[in-house]
Amino acid sequence: MNFPKDFLWGGAIAANQAEGAYNEGGKGLSVQDVTRKGWQEPPQEFPTEDNLKLKGIDFYHRYKEDIKLFAEMGFKVFRLSISWPRIFPNGDESTPNEEGLKFYDDVFDECLKYGIEPLVTLSHYETPLHLTREYNGWKNRKVIDFFEKYVEVVFKRYKNKVKYWLTFNEINSITHVPFLSGGINTPKEELTKEDIYQAIHHELVASSRAVKKCHEIIPDAQIGCMILGVPIYPLTPNPADVWKSVESERENYYFSDIQVRGYYPSYTKRFFKENNINLTITEQDKEDLKNTVDFISFSYYMSACASADPTKKPGKGNIIGGVPNPYLDASEWGWQIDPLGLRIYLNQLYDRYQKPVFIVENGLGAIDELVTLDDGTKTVIDNYRINYMNDHLVEVSEAIEDGVEVMGYTSWGCIDLVSFTTAEIRKRYGFIYVDRNDDGSGTMTRYKKKSFDWYKKVIETNGESL
Ligand code: BGP
């Protein structure tokens, strides 16, 4: 294997899926606190106890124990998000919440104690609910200023502790989940394409301003964009299918093209014209967008196919998907498993941008069974997860051999947490099992799965054991 010596091995979580303590430490509500069933249900008026995210896996109180376990696996990096409403409970205040700032100080200190670099997502589906209700989220230009203020506060506060940053998690998901991703309160059916793309524009400007601020305040930091990565194949060699795949890919490249190149790509002209989209883009916005990211990060779980045949229906899958690929198997949730797709996507991104890439999410959501071994230890024999990750990491190594500059790999949900799309906990990704069930029961005790030792070995040998 050929992983560079400084390859950043690690794992990833997000505040809203792990921390819990939704109303402690002065935290305000976020969009997640009123989405009990994940993205398929309209938001509730108030949080209700049956929303598993409110307690998460109690990372807020157990982060020391969890980070210690990550250190035992040898993590070089730990990806987590700062919950925006822990810092600005409503999002539009003038002064931040000191208790929230202090919490992340402690978490970062705990990481650094073990030589683990924090990789911090500034916004991981955690828009303060107040910004949604009062301003209609990212549809409103004012939210750019609130975000800028928030990021300035956290860059200044953590400048000596955090050197790797990401702006918006899966920024391209907003067209599919405008409430969770864009904090937009208007029901999806009532939104025009123009509304959505104006909100996207605001996020892109906010992202570029965050890049600028980060470079000013922490000159030795690197900041990246984060894309929900789904390579799209034509379903057949029919040129009409191939063209459909080009169009589908552009729906996602739109975001990275702007964040990496600093301007709207030429294909948007026709797209805007044909969809009656007239965006308000100021001269200052154009200047701001020129602050481009240092690297491209993405999540990767599956690939999908595009077809020009309208009778071919999308399969089950992640929030961005496509027509199922007859050559691939799928997870229990219908996400098609495609390790080679990861190599393809890494190559595509690098060919397009020639910028370092970072895989910040990948893994298998599966139902695990906790078993008791003869010696009394409880564990999960998750060979399926080991196989999934092994196959994907082998393809990462191939991509490195292909010449792609890969910075690192953080597996998703390195400790079990609440699922984003389904809001369940039985869809587990971790190397560490958390005793918590969908009915809310469980002791929250942590148990090492078989994959814990497997990943430890991978890191220890810098990928040689794959
Ligand atoms: C991505 C999100 C994560 C995460 C992951 C897995 O879309 O960035 O927050 O949860 O997908 O999805 P799920 O939890 O629905 O299995």
C-alpha cells in the first residue's frame, strides 16, 4: 500500500447526531431538534422526547471516554461539527454563549492531548431554529452576516487548536432537503427553483467569506468545501443516457465548481435561462466568491445511474441517488455498494480541480448484534463492515497510485450515532457500539466491535494490513 506517511486516518461525527444535551449549556434549538423522523417529515412546532437526536449518544457528557477510545485506535484526526446554536443560541445575537465555546475548548484539548487533530465542520445541518423561523434560513441574505460573525468568533477562539476546517456539510443536499440543509421554512413543494438557487448563492457567498476569514485569522489552517459525493454513471451506452449523466453530475459539480474555482461555471447560463432563475448576485458577491477553498472534501457511500428513459425510476438510497445499477449490491437501506466508484470519483475530482481531496465520510450503516464472548466481553462481529471498509480503502490506495492527492480518510460514525436520514440508531456505522435503542432505552455503555481492532491495525500499519 502507498498511503503517504502523514495520511490523516480517523473518524467522523456531527454534533446533532452525537452530542445530545440539546437544551444544556445554554444551547438554542437547531433544525434537528424538531425533525423527529429525519428528513422525510415536516418539522414539528416543538421538540418531543421521541426525537432520538435530543439525547444522541450523550457525547456532550462522555466525550472524554469516546476520544480516549479513538486515541486507542490511533486516530490522527477526528472530524466533528460545532453546533452553531451552542455558540449563538438564536443565531442573530451580538455576543456568543461562553458555555458553548468552553465545551468545544475542552473537546479540542482532549483531542490534542492524544495528538489527534480536530477537523471541524462549521455547519452540519445545524442551523439555529430561530434563523429558520424569523428569517427563513438561507433564503435570506442577512443570514450570511450572522454566519460570518459566528465563524469569526470560532476561528478566533480556536485558532491555536484547530487547523482543519470545513464550511457546509454536503452543501449540495439543499435542493433535496431545504429545511435541514438550508434552514428554509417554506415547505419544499412551495419553493421555486429560483428560491432554492438564491439560498444556495447565499450559502456559497457565506462559505467563501468563511474561507477568507479563516485564512486571515489562522494563516496556517486549511479550509475545504464538503460535497455529498455520488458518481453518476450512464445506465447504458446510449448517448442520451450519457448526456443525462453529464447533466446529473453537474447538479452536484455546480457546488464544488464555484467553491473551488471562484465563479459560476459556463453551463449555469443555460440552466438558469431554462429554469427561469434570475439570481441577485452583487459585485461584492463576485469578489467574495474568489476566496476559494484549499481542498475538497466529500462523503461517499454509493454511486448511482442516470437514464433518459422516464420509466426508469430512482432506487432507494441516500438523499441524492439515481436509477439502480444492475451490477451492484445494496445495503439494507438500499444504498448501492461500489468501492471502485470511490476510486472513480477521487480521480474525477482530481482531474477536474487538481486540488487535494479528503474523504470525510464513508462507511456501512448496518444492524449490529451485540454478543457475549466466552470470556464475558460483549462485542459485535461486524465482518460485513470490515469488508466494506477494506474494499473501499483498497480503492483509495489505487487512486493514490493513480496520482490523486488524498489528504485523509475519516470513516462516518466512528462511534454509533443517530442516523441522519432515518433518525434511527439501529442503522449503525461505528467501530464502537453504543447501547441505545430506537425506543430510547439503553445504558449508553460503549463496547468495542471487531472492526475496532481491525481499524487500529490499519492505522498502525498505515494501510499495509489492508
Ligand atoms: C450524510 C451526512 C451524515 C450521515 C451520513 C449517513 O449524508 O452528512 O450526517 O448521517 O450521511 O447517513 P445516515 O445517517 O442517514 O445513514
